[in-house]
Amino acid sequence: MEHLALYRKYRPKTFNEVIGQEHITKALQHQVMLDKISHAYLFTGSRGIGKTSIARIFAKAVNCQNNQNGSPCGECEACKRLEKENDINIIEIDAASNNRVDDVREIREKVKFLPVGTKYKVYIIDEVHMLTDSAFNALLKTLEEPPSHVIFILATTEAHKLPATILSRCVRFDFRLVGIDDLTRLLENVLDKENISYDSEALRLIAIAGEGSVRDTLSIADCVVAYCDGKITKESVQKVLGSTDQELLVNFFDKLGQKDIGGILEEINRLDRNGKNLSVFVKDLSKHARNLLICKSCKNPNEILALPDDAFNMLEEQAGNFDEKKLIYFMQVFASAENELRYSLSPRLLIETLALTVINGENVEDSKKN
């Protein structure tokens, strides 16, 4: 049997299955229940957080013959019909590859035809910001006064690139990044259904690496499952992600604080010999400095960091060894190096230089002037 990616296999089919976007799902459900459907919507937000999934659910909900609190029932004839990917009443268009004025003119011609077996025909235009100026102009009139049987849903990660004339004709919904706790619970539910055992700490690492994206989180989980033999562990997740163990980061920062030049050079050499991605390592150093700063300056730091107790205690203890000014300086140096590493011919030499710069307390900008 062909393998189906987890993010496709567990794509939500009702509003209740969507996580992290309650402010949007409730509003759309109320519109369906009250039968106050707008003719055009704009879904905007980061990648992989449910824009097209919610668009598909909404397309089924407005056509459902027996909606359940504004959510599609999944049982009626309309729901079963719209469940098919090639149904002619839900038209998904990728504006990245269909961005010409002729493509929009084709839409304008097709919207005249009535839906078949349903109440509405729904056009979902993904990455709509990729349309050309002339294509936007061609879409404008249709978007303003479409036939009563047509609904447009425009999805984009870059709403600021849309013309004001388009924005003013849409009901806008801004999607949020999904929280770590929600992503962890999602992973637990998915892996339980897949009969895959796991460590809770490992799932939290995957959720953090997902950076608020449901799709990215499940894609990472897919990679980890393929790598692991039986059980997902913290160590296996770190190997797949290339991320750095927190104990190693703590030890490295201890050496920075002690100005242990030899120890730092030995540690970098060890990482390089073990095939560690040094670009990821520098990113982890920047995050570690940021986490220490949070421990140092915030009243309830673990509400922000959301770390296991042992990991948080380790951070909190180390934070006492650095002042805020130095931690800000560490963040500045390591964060500024991330772009440089992409183009560096010798990442190891660059990291060694950064570490020694930090130890000497010399400002990067000052060193450049000299």
C-alpha cells in the first residue's frame, strides 16, 4: 500500500478537528448556522497552519444538508460528494503556477455555470499574492459581485502584497501559529492511532521544531518515525533534526563564561568530526542565549519556555552566571552569524572566530572598524 504522509492522512475534516484556530472556526460556524455567508474571504497566515484545510471544511459546511453546529456532518449526499478530490464544485487553484490574466479570465467564464448537486460552488485560490497586477485587475469585478452561487476563498502567506482593492472586498481572517502544547497533543493523538510508542520529551522537541506549523510538525514526525526502530526517543529526534543536546549547550556556555579557549576549540572540533551541522549549532547557541535571558529577566520564565523541569532547572542555574547585557551580546553575535554561515567556505573557522570574539568581549562592529 502506498504510504500516505501523516499531514495528509490526518488532515482535519470538521471544524472540531482543527487545532489552534478557534477564533476562526467559531466565526465560520456561526456564519453557516445563521446562513450569513459572505461572497469572498481572505485567509492569511504562516505556512502549514490550516488555511486550505479550513477552506475545504467551510466549502463542505456551506453545502451540507444537515450541518452539525455549523460543521459538515460528513454523512449527507453533499458531504460525500464534496469529499472526492476531483469534485467540480470545489475548485482549488494554485496562483503560483496559474497567475496570468488568462487564467483569471477562465475563472470569470466558469463562475457563470451553476454548481452540480450542491448549493454553492467554491473557488479556493492558494498563494493568491502570486497573481500578476493584470490578473488582480481581471479578478476584481468578479470578486466584488460574483454570482450568488459562488464563494471565493483567497489564501496567502503574504497579505501585504495584495492590492487594497482586493483586500477591501474580502472578509479577512488572520491565522495564528499553533502553540507547542497543542502540537504536542496532536502528535500524541496521531502516534497513538498509528500504534507508535514515544517519549513525551521527544514529542515536545518535534513540536518545538515545527515552529507553530501543523504540517511541518507532522512532516518532522514522519521523518523521525522512518528513522526510529520501534520507539521515538529524544536522542533519535535530535539526530534527525541535527539539533544540539541541551547539556552540550550548557557546557559550551560554561566554557564561554570561564573564557576557556582550549575547551571551546576542542568542543567545536568534536562537533565537526561527528558531522554536526554547524549552522544548526550556531542557531541553537542563539536560542540558548535567548532562553537564559528569559530565565534571567522574566517573572515566570517557564510559562514562556515550556520546558521539562530538569531542563528548566539546568537553564535557571546557569542564567545566574551571566548578566543580561552579556546574554544580549551573545544573542546578537550568534544570530548575526546565521546568514554568514550559509555562504561561508569554512563554517568551522567562522564559529571558532565567533566564540573567541565573544570570550574577549569585543564588539563585532568595533572589530570590523579596526
